[in-house]
Amino acid sequence: MELNRDFAKVSVGELVSENYVFASVLHYFGISFYQYSTDSLEKVCKKHKVNPMQLIAHLESWAQQKDPSNEELYLNPIELLVAYLKKKHYYFVRQELPFLSNMISGIQAEPGFESLMQDLKIMFPLFVEDFIHHIHEEESRLFKRIELLQDIEDGHFHIQDALVILEKDPVQQLADHHEIHDDEMEGIRKLTKDYYLEENAPLTMKVLYHELQNFERELSIHSKIEDELLFPKAVQLEKEALRKIRKQIQTN
């Protein structure tokens, strides 16, 4: 988004239509774009005591952010991969889900979208609840399991205790369970007909569909990283730890 001297005079609705990401940036500063679509950015920022240039700086910062490639992640040790995934979990729970929830609960349904918005208001909170449960389960079971495997590798457990840990809840079992959650947004995708909208659809719906689709894309990438990078690394770590422990038992 280019800056000019009249930037602050442009309406919030116009700015968001030029770049949907701006809606998310406004939300970060506590501003719901759909409440001020006809107001100038200057007026809205004054009301919320926000410097317009802060918003732009934040938008530019987000535009410059780049996630590491799968190749880069693969080359990192497993603890850095886990740290990256935890950071993404935090971003989903603290930024993406509240933003989507805010829009779904706050947008006034335009003619023709009343039924869909009513369904989303019922469905999305259930999705959020299930998704957060899935994240907590993943962090408390899989990530904790990886920490235990590293502690065993570092010799922090007695041999017999390590063997008991290694033979309980193997990583492959967790991987099989994880596959069940690979398409968590299927219901929302069906409800929105694969996020299809007519060209003349309201801006609020365009932003909502764009953000829902973007969130699903993020989840798909996240899941792929777990399935193709994290689990294979964890399985290999577990096999190596088990091999070492059994070898120690045989030599004692």
C-alpha cells in the first residue's frame, strides 16, 4: 500500500478493499473495520487514539514477514521445529481466531447472507473449541513426547525408566491419531461453497471469506509441516533412543 499525503483521509472501507490484510491490522489495534467502513482512517485512529503511521508500519512489517521454507525447517534440529510450530499455534490462537470470531459475531448480515451468517455463528465457535483442544493435545502429548525423547538421549533417565517411557505412546501412534484432524475446516468450506462469492458481494463478506480461506491455507501448510517433517524426525529420534537403550541393557 503506497503512502501519500492524503492517506489518512481515505475511508477505512476503501483501504480494506485495496488490501484485505489491512482489516487484520486494524483488528490488532482494537478496531473492527466493518464498524467504520465510511469513516476516514484519520477519524477512526483519532477515536481509538492510534497513530495512522503505526498502522501502516505494522502492515508493511507483516508484508515483509516470510515463513521459512520446508527445506530450511528440515535442516534445523527438531527442537527448533517444535519452537516454530508452537509460535504458529500462539499466532493462530491469539490473532487469527479472535479476528475471525470478531468478524463472524459482529458483521451485520447483508441481504442474502442472513442464513449463512447464522450458521457460521453456530459452527465457528464449535470449530474454535475443537481446534484449541487439538492444539493443547498436540502440545501436551506430541511436543512433550519429543522433549522426553531428547531427555533420554541426553541420559536424564535410568535405563529401565527410559525403556518404559519409550515403549509407551509411540510417536507413530500419535501420528496416526493426528491424521484424523487433517481437514478440520471441511464443514466451513462446504457451508461457504468453497468460499465462492459473486463479484458484487459486500466487502464484509469478501474479507471474511478471504480470511477464512487464508486461515485454512495456513492450517494446511502447518499440518503438512507436522506430517512430513516433525513426525518423521520424531520417529527417527525415538528409534535411535530405543536402539541405544536396548544396546545398553544388553551390555550391562
